[in-house]
Amino acid sequence: MAIPFETEALEAAPSLATMLTRKLREEIESRRIKSGERFPSDAEIAAAFGVSRTVVREAVSSLREAGLISTQRGRGSVVVANSPSPSFRIAAADLESMASLRQLYEFRTLIEKESAFLAAQRRTDEDLQAQRACLDQAAEASDLDESIEADIAFHLAIATAAQNEYFCRVLSTLRTATIARALMREDLDENARLALYKGEVQDEHRQIFEAIQRRDSNAAQDLIERHLGGTRLMQLSNSRD
């Protein structure tokens, strides 16, 4: 039976992190929180809006990526005065569309493949130490958030070893906790996702590290492509379109 009214595809409701990001951005842009003022702590925001610390961390990460807040030693987060909008930025609101996520993932894979290739050629002993520290951080992670942070740090350490500042700039935007969570499989609970990080993901990171360590560019590139091309942490299946 035909439906007797106009229809259109419905988009998924914004996530809590997306809605909180928008609200906090409004507070900053309306100057209710002024430039140079201390930004509320994660605990204060969580209590005020009735959301979890994880949601708050994702929202605050988005604000930091947008250049709206920065972290100062001894003060925590503060609102940045006259912060310019970066030329390349991905906000939490951009992650609601599955098509956008897929395009983002394809773009990130291309960047990271070349980053790994060059890192194997150009890496220094200091670069290896930084990457090894990220592997150690991942091994010691006790929850999913810590595992995600270690994962992000490892990939950014590879970009640093490639000695190309533009890789670092782009991957600093592409490699965020907000995006990492958006790309995760929704059919797995928190413990299952953590198990993936503590198992297969860490093993693959070690293999990539070893290829970079022995300066095997082709192996490093192939390994990171296989690592990123897997669907263990992905929700980009055709059934989600």
C-alpha cells in the first residue's frame, strides 16, 4: 500500500556528544564564557548536563580540535581568544552520516599508508622510542578510553617519524577520540572493544613498529593498510547504509 504523504530518508538522531558539543560551542561563541576564562572541568560539565564523562571528553576534544579551548598547566582548559578556524577540521556533527564516515576512512587510509612508508625511511632512534612508548601505554591501558588514546598516539608518532608536518596536521584532525568512537562497531560492547584493542590491534601495531624499525617501507605500508582495512573496529558495513 502506498503511503499517502511525501517521505524522505530520516537521518539518525545526533549523538549526546554531538549535542553537547553544539551547546558548549554556543556558550563560547555567545561569549557567555569569555576568552581567557577557565573552561568548566569534565566533572562539572557532566554534572550540569547529566551525561557521562566519556560523552564530555568527546565533546571537549571536538572543541579543542576546533581551536575554541586549550589546556594550560595549572589552570586546566581555558577559552582561546580570537582563535582562527583551521582550514581542515572535522566536527562531531560531521560524523553522523555513514557516507561521510566511509569517505573519511578512505582518506585517512591513503594518508596513513604514505606516512608509514616515509616513516620507515626517515625514522630516528628518538622516533622509535616514542612509538615504543605508545605500545607500552597501550599494553598498560585499563579501559577503552586509555586504549583509544594510546592508539591515536601511536599513529601520530608514525606521522611524526615521516618528517612531514602536513601529515601531522591532517592526522591530528583525523586521529581523534571522537572519530575513533564513531568508527567503532556498534554490535560490540565496551569490554569486547577493549579486548580487540588489547589483542589484535596491539599485535598489528607491534608488526608495524617492527617494519619501521628495520626500515622496511613496503612492509610498513602494507601492514598499516591491512590494519586500517580490517573491519574489526568498523561499523561501515553495507547494511548500515
